[in-house]
Amino acid sequence: MTHDGRRLRGLRSRETILRQAVELSSVEGLDGLSLGRLATATGVSKSGLFAHWPDKEHLQLDAVEWAVRQWTEQVVGPAMRAPAGVRRLFALHEARLTFYRDGVLPGGCFFFAVQAEFDDRPGAVRDRLSRSMREWQGLIRGMVAEAVTLGELVDDADPAQLAFEIEALGEMVIVHSRLYDGAQALVHSRRAVLARLRALCPDPELLPED
Amino acid sequence: MTHDGRRLRGLRSRETILRQAVELSSVEGLDGLSLGRLATATGVSKSGLFAHWPDKEHLQLDAVEWAVRQWTEQVVGPAMRAPAGVRRLFALHEARLTFYRDGVLPGGCFFFAVQAEFDDRPGAVRDRLSRSMREWQGLIRGMVAEAVTLGELVDDADPAQLAFEIEALGEMVIVHSRLYDGAQALVHSRRAVLARLRALCPDPELLPED
């Protein structure tokens, strides 16, 4: 095998392991993600994993990175195909709900599982999660501001306020659907964000009625 | 010491241990709550803990029970002193935010920490958490229905929809304030619920303006 071939094979196996790490963490959290636990789950030897990650924290950080990329591709990507403005903002929420409804991750959402776990634990993982939330909230705020500029949301729509609300109404779907009322949580989440955006939109016909 | 005296002392020490268990779990989750971990945290010997709880699951279940009682006393209690209707509904949200802002629990919210942990784990703890969420949502739905009956919310206010929204906008404060924007999350949460209720209230003067 050529050097490039070996390198490609290494990257592929690294990708596969990280995917499984993120899937596992969406259920069990990142803290249970020891190299031993991951070796059992993936069938890769512990020494094989050591070749990629010297310790648990490096693995956890790479898992966060992988989860951010997955979210960007599967949630942000589809939204960016909608026209800029209020339609893109709502498309982002719908893409998130689709991600949840399709059960892309067995635990529903990697970030929900690990934010609750690390919000009180100072360190590199918490810092990385904090940055990903800042970037995610920044993305939503930017879409709100763009919709205001385009005249598709009223001038006094507050980007930070709306970004908080959309995030809350989206993320709560995970625990509600699992512990309480199943698919109904998706319906409530969609309806809440839609009503909020329609109320702030001078031309509500840009959005579905329900 | 009399038999009653011993019994009372046992109850008090049980209370103290459960309080520490709930405080600890609000930070670390319930899964880390082994009898050994709790013995270290409380200074009570493991055999002393065994006298109260035969195993970890019994301890976890009693911790949930204690947390429900704390929430009932410190969040529901103050709300019940407000007049029935939309004012009580908003008082409930404000009491929750006060609970968070005062840092009653070091991790902010016991339920947030443990719901994320147990939503994917079938068993007695998950069932107990599911029941507590059902009861909590039932309480909010009941307050919404009461406000509708009193003419303080419009007839088509949907209790289950509003209960979902209020819960989402409340619970998200924990992770937002810890990972992202601190006290600003409390402001956003209060503002969102207030605006939502005022919009559905035929007599918005029942509620503060902001």
C-alpha cells in the first residue's frame, strides 16, 4: 500500500471511530467515553485507538469537533439552501427537528447530552462546548439580523432574544419527546417557533400557515 | 435517648444526606452518586449510608423524591400565593428563575442534569423522572386552563402547547447561563414568557409591562 493509501485508510478509520464516539455520547454522555469503552463499542483495539488519541480528553475534543461538523452539514447546510431571511431562519429550525425526528443520533442530540454534563466542569471540553454554543447562537442571531435588514422581520426584533427562544424551543424537544410526550414535542416546537416568527414578520405569507 | 428521639435523629440525618445528594447530583448527575462517592462528600460512613439505602438505585430514587419536594416548596409554593389565573402562571415562572438566580443548587437545576442523563436509560429512575415531568407539565397545563376559565387567557390558548413553551424557556436558562451568556439568559427567559402571556391575555395589565 502506498503512503497516501495508508493515510487515507487511517483517516477513514478515524472518521468511523469518531462517528461511533458521537453516537455513543449522545446516549451515555462524553464522560463515559473512555478509550476502553470505545474499544469495546468499535471493536478497535485500545492500542489502535491510542494511535489516534493520546488520552480521553483529546478523544472528547475530537468528538465535539465531529459533532459540530455533522450538525453543520445536516442542519445548517439544508437551511442555507432556503432564501436568506425569515424563510432561512425557519428552515434552520425545521432542519433541526428533522435531525431529531429521523433519529440521526441514537440519543437524539449530542450537544444536549454533553452540555448538561460539562456545564459545571471547567476545562478544555467545557470551553470547546461553550465556543460551539457561541458560534451557533451567533449564526441564529446573524440570520435574525439579516431578516430584519431584508424587511422580513420587524425592526425591533431582538436577535439575541430570538436566538435564545429558538434554541430553547428546539433543544427541549429531546427531553420532552423521550421522557414525556413523544412526537408531540416536535409539533409543539415547530408551532411555537412558527407562531413567533409569523408574529414578527410583516409579510407572514413568506412562512407556512401551520 | 428515647425511641422517638432516635427516630427523629435518623430522619434528620437522612434529610441532610439527601440534600447533599441532590446538590451533588445537580453538578455531577445521578449516575456518579455511588454510596462511596456520597460517603466521601457527607462524611457519613458507607455502612451508615447502607442503613438508609440498600443500593444505589434506592438512593437515586429518594434523591429524585427529595428534589421534587424541594421544587414544590421553593417554586410551586410561592406561585400558589399569587392570585389564580395568569398572575399565578407567571409567578410560577418567576419563582423558577429566582431558584436559579439564587443558586439554590450548585449545579443550577437537579432535573436538568439528571433528565439529560437518564432520558435514554430504561429503569426505575427514568420512570420516576418521567412521572415528575408529567406531573410538572400537568401543573402548568392546569394553571393555563384555570386562566382560560377565568377569562385571563384567550379561549384558544392551548394548555399543552404553552406548558411546553414555558418549560423550554425556563429550563434552557441553565445551560445558557453556564456555557454562554450568564445572567442574560434569565432576562431572555423572563421576557419571552412574559411577552407570550401578555399576547394571550385580554387584560395585559394583570401582568408587569417588562
